[in-house]
Amino acid sequence: MLELQSYELDCPNYLHRRIRTNLHCNKSVSYLCLFDENTKHNRESCRKQPEFEIPGYKFIIVGTLQGVPCGSNRYQPIRFWTNENSECMLKKSKCNGIGQLIYKKGTSTEDTACRCDYANGYDFVIKPRNPCMCSPEKEDCTCYFKNCSVGEILTPDYDCVAPSSQWNSSFKCRLKDNVEIIEDQIRLVTIDESDDTSKGRIYVLFAVIFDEAFINILNKEKLNWKEKTEKFVSTRATKVILEKIQNNNCILISGPPGVGKTANAYCVAFILEKTHKFMVMEVNACDLHKYALSNMNQVFIIDDVFGRYCCDTDFSLICSSLRAVLDYHTNTKIIMTCRSQIYHLVQNQLASENVSFAQCDFLSDELQLSVNERREIGESYINSGIISELKDNVFMLYSFFPSICIIFAACKEQENFFTYPSSYITYEVKNIKLKSNETYLVLALLVVLDNVVEEIVLDEHNVKTNVMLRDIITESGILQTPSKGLLLSFLRSLDGTFVKKCDRGFTFMHKYMFNMMVGCIGHNFIRSILKYGSIDFVQKRMRLPCLLENIDSFMINVTKDLYNEYFTKLIRDISRGYISTVFANKQMSSAKFRREIIPHFEKHLKAKDVVDAKDKSTVIHKVSSLGYTDLLAYFVQNDMPNIDKQDSDGKTALHLAVLHRHQHIAEILLQQKADVHLRDSDSRSAIHIACNNGDLHMVDMLIKHKAHINKRDKLGFTPLHLACIRGLTEVVELLVQEKAKLNKVDDIGRTPFYVACEMNRLDIVRVLLQQQTMNHIHIEESKNGFTPLHIACEKEHTDIVETLLKYGANVNRPLKSNDTPMKIAKRHGHKDIIKLLRKYEEINTIQK
């Protein structure tokens, strides 16, 4: 039988990598050898180009490349480069030389710090820069046995002192970590001076349970939290957390910032203190084992156990400390809090550390605060009148509603603080920027891309977004470039905190959150927004601060040095057919803004060739509609599009100038020979629009430019019809004076006079009656055969009826249906009109 044997692949060291590269990959291709999380073995592969990761991280293969923190025994002080590295480059020092101890465990970017064992009489041969500890990678950390005089001992500061008179607990360097904790005071254990092996040394056992300074700090912290929780409102979450800690030795409370994780932790701990005599302490996770006592009921609170804004703690040390206490101290309970984002980032790594805990998640349906709970919390801190005015949707806007209430009560914020808690968001973003580059970058990416980031943007294989991400990172001032995979992981981790998952990818929780993030972050990424942001975003959210007063805090002020890029962006958008969007910019109403943009028109815009993508308008349409005489004058002199071009509604620039009552614009257009007769899609010319507006001066100017005053529109209305409908007496008088035809009928046979009677325009009726014959008064409309008198009777226009009767209207004229004005008035119960009709019947009878 043939027996096959395999071997475990060891990635080559730096010296052998070039040989392996030539064997395994082409010389022009990048070679990498990394640990594969799926197969649990190292794996070789070739890529077109090397990948980089930030200090403290290395790459592993999880389908694609993924950045993960260095292991507990290695560190990476510079960027990880797949061309050179397979593992974090340096091993941490063990501090196991003669007389050496570990002073501080290193991080993923820093080496372990060593100290000399003062308790056993060791001091540094060469004093390090930090008198308490030494960096093995930079300094000589050799220790030697230091002989103190008889009766003296070596302190943590490496001084020889008499313990009875000069010893105190306030040293520059901290005590040894492995001091046995037993009692309240220092005990001296001496060795017989005659013992040859001791050489007169005095060995001291520091048996300190907690020194006085620590106890004072502890009591102060407890008192502080008892004061903070005086107004605490117990919720469903509190009950669940209490039940969990009663049934488990260790729980982790996760949730967004400001939701009440720590307050709930303390309240539950105080309940245990009261009911089961537990000693409550808040400690650092790495120091947990120092304070755990096997014969005492203790409940430890570890706030932000893995870091507040990023994973900036020694993860392995924390887990080791937790395991040590949980395994050997059955009377101890541990309540940890952790932000949802941080928990998301460490949960896989935490699962592999074999730490047993029960999770309480404030994002779960079980713990999430209800509207009524939020209302009760609000009333606990704030005047109930303010809280009662808030609508349910406002209560549910932010997971950190409890913090909003506390800040509102303390700082006397404006009432819109519940909708726009800007000071809170500003504080959070400021700390994120300082402490978590990756979080800050993904928030910036959401702002730059106008509140939507699809996952494909951060796909390792999507090379199209590489330049954009590089530009954003450059503009942020961040020196290291995180991988796309790492950024995507951070974006996902924010789900439920500042952002949410949507069909298109990720977006901010709602428009209010987006507005505040624009205000906090946008001004740092103006170039990126101008280059990659949406047209709407640039138009609506970017402003020149010198132009408009009362610019709200959610706008981005374009600094002077970026004016050229800003205006170039506007011109580029106009050239791409977004004329309406650019001219809708409120800044266009400022003459100063228009003066600023005109030189850029001269350099970059060919207005003759540009048509709006939506409504087929030109720049002349827009400036005529908005009344910008200065811009029209520029285009007339420099780059005039077809002045009579019609948009998708058939309107010319003249139509729009007339519609919006811009007489000076209309005058310029007419001087440039604009066609006064062109009709829009409703078959209306400029004079139709002017008459409908009641703009007497505009009507007069158009008539002087030979506008047709008797043309009918799509409904058969002449300009006179429109003036009669709108009750515009002066316009009617002008049209009559200019010999407008009075007998033109619309599509249902109504004359302007008929329409005036129908619309109860008494003054216009009197004007027209002076021009009418009896035949005009009796012209019937084509739909029902009504005369003006019939319609006035039906509409109960009493004054119109009386005026018509005075001018000789036939009171007994029947319709085709034999209805007379009297029958119509009786049918509708118009008593005053019936009296008038009877009166004129009698007059007519007498006259006959």
C-alpha cells in the first residue's frame, strides 16, 4: 500500500520570500503567504499588487483578505505589508531575565514593558527614561541586586528606605501586580540577619487589601453614581439585567452609547449590595484579578470593557483576567458594559477566548426602551409640560434618549434638542475622530456619498472606488490606509448606533442624524464632496458663508480657497444638463453670488449647447424665470442660446419672464427680437399669460410689440376671456380700447361677456355693456343654449341680473328646453331674482 504524507506549510521568512516569489509567482506579481481561517493552515497565493494594513493589524484569509489584530504575543509597530509579512513582525518581550518582571503588557503596536523586581531587591543597571519601566526594544533592561543598608528595604521607586519612618503608599511607580491581598495594613516579614543567604536583606510582603486612597476613590465613585441614579427609572431592561446577573456570574450589557448601560449596571449592582451584601466596585478589566477576594461577595462593574470608541485594550489580558476570577471566585459577579459597535468588532474573537457570560442587548426587542418608558424617563429629569408636548416619533428618534434628557436638564438646551441633539453628536464625533480612524472614515463616506453607501463600494475587488477612498482618506489627514474589508466591518458594526441597514446598503438612522453629521463632518471633506457627492447635496447643503445670513449649522461653508473648485463643480453640472438644479440654488438670489459665478461662466460654460435634461430648457429660460437681469445681460453679450427655444412645455424665455412678472427681463428679450407670437403647449402666447396674471404694464408692452390679442388658446379662450374670468377690469378696458373682438367664443360657445356674467364680474359687465348691442346680450352658449341672463339667474348673481334687465335683456326668452329665466330662478329658490324678473315682466307688459 502506498502511504502519502503531507507537511504543514510554514510561510518563508524575509530572506527566503524572494526565492519563493520567483518559484510560485511571476516576478511582476505580488506573492503572499497568510493564515487561512477556513482551513486553519497557511496558504500561498499571488496577487496583482500587495496589500497594506494599519499598525497593530495583520491580514488573514477569510474568503477575502481581512484585517485582524495581532496575536497576544506579537506586535506590529508599522504598516503590515503582504510583500514582506505573513505574521505581525515582532515578538513581544517576555521580561524573564534575572530579576525582571512584566510592568505593562504590550499592545498590538507596542512591545511589553519590563521592570526590575524591587520586592526581591532588584534595580536597573542603567536607569531607563521612564524610572518605573523599561522598553526592551529601545533600552538595556538588565537588572542587578541592589544592597540596601541593614534595616532598609527597596521601594517601588527603587530607593532604599527605613520602612517604619519613610515608607508610604504614594510612589511614582506602582506596586507589584502579584502582591498577595489579605489585610488592611502593611506587614513586615523579616529574615534573620545571620542567615548567609539573606545577606541582611529584609523581605517585605505587601499585604494590602486596598489602600486608603483607593478606598476614597471607590467610595466617591459609588456616591457619584448613587446621586446620578436618584432619578433612575426602572424599565424592562433593568428587570432582565437583574435576572441575568442573579442567574449568571458574568453578564455583558451591550447597546448604543447613551442608552443607559452603565446606569442600569450600577442600579442592579446596588440592588445586590442591598439584598445580598455585595461589595460594589468599578475596576479596570485588566486589574480585575487584583481585587477579587474568595471569601467576600463582590460585584465588579467594568464599563466599556473593550474600549469606548475603539478596541484600545489588551484583549487577551482582559479575557485572561476574567477567566481567572470566574474560575476561582464563585462569590464574584461581573457586570460588563460594551458599546454595540465595539461588541460587533470583537464578538468572534471573544467567542474563541472561552469566557462565559450572558449578554443583555439594548438593541433587542426585549430590552429596547418603549415610548412609555422613554416618556417616564423624560418626566423624571425634565418638566412634564415639555415632555407632554413631544410626539411619539420624537421619543423614538434616538436610542440615547436617556442621555438627551440628562443633558437637556443640565444645560438648558433648546426644545428642538430632542430632534437635533447637536452637542451630543458633536462630542461623539470629536472623540471618534481622535480615537477611531476607521469609524470616522465610514461616517465621512456616508456624508460624501449623500447618505447611502452600498457594500460594493467597499468590496476588495471593486477598483473603481479606490481613488475615491484614497482622496477621502487623504482629506481626512489620516496617515494609515485601512483596507476596504476593515472599513466595511466598521460600517456594519455601526448598525443600530448611528446608521442602519437599508435595501441599497447603509444609511444614517434618519434625516436628522444625517443633517447633524453633515454639520459635524462635511466641512472636513469639501473637496471629496465636490468631486464625488451628488448634485442635490452640493446645491442644497453647500454655501458661501459671505453671502447669506443665518446659515444653519447643518450647512457646509465653502472656504475662500475652495471657491474655484466649488464654482467649477456648478458649471460642470450645468454643462451636464442639470440647469434647473443649479439655478434652484438659493444662493443664486444673491447678486454677489452671481457676480462671483459670471467669470466662471466665461471660462467653462458654452451655454449655446446646453439643454436641461429634464425640461429641455436653456440658461435663458432659467434667468428669465428667476428675473436675473445681470445674468441675462451677460448671456446676451457673450453666449446667447436661441432666444425663442421652447422647453418641454412649449414655453420660451419670454413666456417665463411674463409669467413671473419680470418686466425688465421681458423688455430685454423683446429688444433682442424675441417672438411675441409663439405659443406654449396650452396654445397660449405671452399676452395670454400676461392677461391671466393681470399685469397691465406687461399687456401694454406686448400689445406695443404687435402681440395678437384675439388668438384663442387650447380651451378657446382669448386674452379677453382670461381677463374676464380673473375679474381684471383694467386689463379688459385696455383690450377693449385696443379693439379686442367681443364676440369671440370659447370651445363651448361662451363670449367674454357671457363669462363675465357667469363669474359675477359686475364692473367688467358694465364695461362690456357699453360696447355691446342687444344681439350680443342674447348670444347663446352652445352647451345648454343659455344666454347671459339665464346663467346669471342660475348662479344667483342678483346685481348682474338687474344690470342685464336694465340694458334690455329679454326676461321671457326660453331655452330649447322651454326654461325661461323665471323658471330657472324658481327652480333654485332665488327669491330676490324672482322679484326682479316679475318687476321687469310688469314693466314690459305696461310698455307693450
